[in-house]
Amino acid sequence: MKLSFAPMEGISTYIYRRLHARFFGGVEEYYAPFIAPDGKGNYKASARRDILPENNRDIRLIPQLLVNRPEPFISVARELAAMGYSEVNLNVGCPSATVVAKHKGAGMLMDPEGLDACLNEIFSRSPLRISIKTRMGMESTEEFPRILEIYRKYPLSRLIIHARARSGMYKSAVDISAFISALDGCPWPVWYNGDIFSPSSSGMAGLLRDNAAGLMLGRGAVADPALPRLLKGGPALEAEELKAFHDALLSAYLEAGYSPGAAIARLKELWFYMLHKFPDSRRESKQLLKAREFEDYKAAVSALFSGGKFSPESYFSQ
């Protein structure tokens, strides 16, 4: 079973990716958090740093673009090609209100004709292979057959489907039946994304293994970084390796120039998910999240691992 690591803004940066690959591995490729260029193709220096080949050695990385017009897509795709990339992913799935309001991400699904016109242009001019990560509609997954008609016109390298409509955000149940129904007649590999938190998530692992070309892991793999390994029959996460992974991340953030406060803030984003491995450690978890000073934070982490109750069988849930 092929696995990939989803792009997660502010989390799956090059620092995280390199250390995840070193400590756990299990995924065929990582997707970089989206690059959002302006109308001229300019984008943040931090996003450029994140995709630099020298910062992503020994992993397969696929950059992702968040655009709703062809010109910025083509401009950045040419730059990526010059860096040595062979594939780029188009984000047609981000459900954020600020993104959708700009008719980007899942907002592109509001205008199927506009989506079609944009795809026609970028596929005719892109120097790279193009994959798409998509939601199944704006209000309902029943919109997806019309959307899929558009996608089928183009030579995608793969289609990654998050099995919800935008209206469901990350709270509604994933629509597995709609996902499987969509596979019939697709001319390219189709990957599944959505609510894969454990080997038995919603009882869907077998269905997806038989029907999907691969699985894209997101929140579940952040909560349990050993999940890719576990899905491939490997051992469950151990407290000692999670502690070593955390400590390596902390050191790497500081070495990359983050202030102690900024490094702590980055790690607290991870703890939002990883604390689900400590389901009966409310006091220790609360102290960790409250800590602001560097030494207080390190003490709180130490207390969590020494006095908290780690559970390898506890998984992230909605």
C-alpha cells in the first residue's frame, strides 16, 4: 500500500519532513504546504526556503500551489522545474474561509466552468506533471460527478480526493461510498485522503486498500508519526521515540534560527495532535500548553513523558 504525507500549513515544513523521514519513514513522498503566489508569481521567501532541494535531501517532495489563475501557476511551475522538480500539485481542496473567499482551494469548485478553463490553460503550458488534491464539492459530495467530468479531460499524474464537501470542513463524516463510486473509469491513479487515524479507522482500511492507488495521511500521521509504519505492518509508536523525535525537532528549529518562543509555538501546534497519545494526562498536558518560557516548556515536556500515561493505542479523533 502506497502512502504519502499531506501538506499541512505550519506543520509539515522541511524541518519536520526530514526528521519524520529519519525517525519513522513509511511514506513514498511528502507534499509541501501550499505556495500561494501573487498575480505575478511572487511568493514568500519562507515558502521558497521550504522547497529548496538542499533542504529536502533524501526525501521525495511534491510542491503544492494554491492559485485560481493560470499565469502565477505557470510562473512558479517554471521555477520549480528549474530546481529539478518533475511534478506539482494543484490545491482544489483547502476549505479555509479566507481561501475560499478568494475562489482558491475548494473555492474553485464554486465555478466549474472557471475551473475547467484554468485547468485547460495550465495543462497546455505547464513544464511539470500535475496532480490535483480536491474536495468532492462545495455543499455536497453529490456535486462530484460534474467535477470529475472536468478532471477526466486532463492528463493528471494522480487525483487525491478528500472525501468530504467543503461544507463538512473536517467535522462531517467522510463519504467513502461516494469516493469508491468516483473511481469507475478514472484514467489515472486515485488516492484517498480523510480521517485515517488508525489501522482500523472507520473500518475503511480494507475498502481503501482494494480501491485506492494510495492513501494520503494528514492529521492522523501528525498525531501518531509512526502511523505510516503501523499501516505497513510495523511496530506501534513508543514513548521513547516520540520523546527523541520531539527533542530533535526542538533542536532543529533552534538551529534554523527560530527564537525559543517561536520554536515552542511550532511544537505546540504538533502537541494539539500528539497529546492524544496521553489520554489520561490532563494535568501534565495542561502545564505543557500553558508553558511560555523555554525552561518551563522543557520541564513540562519532561513531566509529561515521565509522569504522564502514554498509550500507543490512543489515536486522534474529531
